[in-house]
Amino acid sequence: METKREKFVRLAEARTNKIIDMLRLLGNCANKANYDYSDADIQKIFGTLDKELKIAKMKFNSTEVEEGKFKL
């Protein structure tokens, strides 16, 4: 039987590693030889990521928050 702590550690590690992998993939989009983007695109992407990170942190402080989807 898995304890709540063990379940948290298992899931938190796996989900955090997925996020890190996805951020690294997003970083690959910075290659101007392969992609065309504007400063506004970059500001919107990272503004949204900053907002979602803040929301996730707030959830650990038991603050109610609204969630939305990202759209460029």
C-alpha cells in the first residue's frame, strides 16, 4: 500500500521531470535558423508560463485560482 507521501513524491517527481523536458523542447524553438517568431510571441509565451507557475505555487498555499488554456 502506497502512502500519501510516497504517492506525492512519485507523481511530483514524474510531473516535474515532464515539465522540465517540455521546457527544454520549447527552448529548441529559439533556433532562428528553423523558426520565425517575434518578441511579442516570446513575451506572450513566457508571460503565460510565469502566470501558470504562479498559479501552481498558489495552489500549494490553498488559494483558489482560475485555470485557462494558452493560445498564441
